[in-house]
Amino acid sequence: MCLGIPMQVKEVMGYTARCEAKGVERDVSLFLLQHEPVVAGDFVMVHVGYAIQRMTEQEARSAWEVYDEMLAAETRAPDA
């Protein structure tokens, strides 16, 4: 299964952005979003190092809530 990770843009340097999610920072390619402006403060969905879409802050928070629930359920699940 592949997941896109919502991240907040901290800094834009050409087609690269420094993004942060839950205290983890990564350099992310903006090449796939070159048709729309991305600025510091925006939220993007990141998949394998590429920002694949812009999203609202609420969409990002909702995605993280679901991911947190999945992680919590995994830690509660008994070993098979």
C-alpha cells in the first residue's frame, strides 16, 4: 500500500520545497505542481518525494487523524 503524506511547506527554492510533518522535515520536488503557485504555509500531499497536489489545512489535518487512528489500531492489534 502506498500513502501520500500531507506536509506543510516551510520554504520554496525553485522547484524544491522544504516541507514539515509531525516534526520531520524533507526536501520535496514541486516539479509536478509547476502549473500552480506553491508558497510557504501551503499544504501539499507528498508521495515518494514529490508534491502531487495542494490541499487545505483541514484536508491535511483530516488525513493525519486517519493515519494516527491506523497507527493506534496497529499497536493495539494482537500478534498473529
